Amino acid sequence: MSSTTVEPSAGQTRRSVPGSSRAWAWTGVAAGALGLATIQASLAASVDWDKTQGDAVAMLADAATKQSSFLVFHVLAAACAVVIPVFAAGLKRRIDQRTPDGSLHGTVAAWGLVLVSVALLLGSGLDTQFSLALSDPDVLVPESAAFYTDWVATISWLWLGAGLSGVALAVAAFRHSAAPRWVGAVSVVLGGLTLIAGLSPLQYMAGFTGPVWLLVVALGFALGDRR
């Protein structure tokens, strides 16, 4: 009898939560925008490959002229890494509220985004060592600095986890109506492309579609989700 009484109240609580606050969704909007900005900052910090290819000294000299871009990249990447887990937690709760008990959809979606946050944290992890030192390039070993430019141009682009999250959300949306169907469709397209890109040898290409998926889906939950 007691278990029968508890289940309805738990269900009622789940149905009432979504309308209380959408701060988690707006956090996702910020995360998507920061993700796009991080990719752009990474591009701005890229060395001129045509002029520096195979020449570590030239790469260091070129990178030294873009110190501000590296510093902006760090701030954006670190901020994005911080806010993504908040959206991930909200997305998990949102999916869990509309999927059967024991469903893994919300957990998979959340962990996929956590992987992105970790990639961003690692992608910005060498910034203190190198970007600040670019004001005095002579203190750096050219080969190490050249590696750093590759690091910034690659690791922060590893949005494979967002593809996993998108596919999990799509399945939850179409199978359990856990999200609006258009959100599911966007997740199939952008999430699927991100997953495929991340699984391919050109895995950094996931950085082009992953932040877009996150931004669009988060806006959908923030503005268009009336359930």
C-alpha cells in the first residue's frame, strides 16, 4: 500500500518540475554560444601553415603575434567547460522526467556533454604554460610551442560527446516523447553528424556541428518547450 501511495506523488512531482525554471536551458544557450566562440578563437589563434609548415621556429614566431587570441581562447574554453555540466544535469533531469524508470537516455545524454566539458578543460590546459610565455618567445622551446599550437587547434574541437548526447536525446524524443519532436529531429541531424565526424579520423570536425546542436537544442528548451 505504501509503495502505491508513493508512486503517484513522485509522478506528480516530476510533471510539475519542468514549468518551475528554465535556467538550466539558458545555461545551455550560453554553453552553445561559448562553444561557437571557442572554435572561432581557436581558428584565430591558428598559425599560418603555408608559411610555417615544418619549421618550429617560424611557428613559434607566428604564434607570438597572436598571444591575445590564445588568451581569449582560454577564457572562452574554460567558461564553456564550466557551464556545460549545468546544462547536462538539467537535460538529464528533463529526460528522466519523461522516460521510464531505469532508462539510460538521460544519463547517456548527460555524460556525453561531460566528455565535451573535459575535452575543453584539457584543450585549455596548456595555456598557462605557453600562452603567457608568448610575450617572451625566447623562453620557449620552439618544438614544444609548435606542439601547443596543434593542441589548441585540435583538443578543444573534440565534440564527439555532444553527438552521443544528441543521439540519446533523439531516441528519447521519438520513443518516449521526452522532448518536442523537432528537437528530436535536430538531434538526429546535427547530433548524428557530430557523432559521425567524431568517430572519423577527422574527429575535430565535430567542433563545427556540436556547438550548433547544443545552441539550437538549448534554445528550444528555453523558448519553445511548453510541456
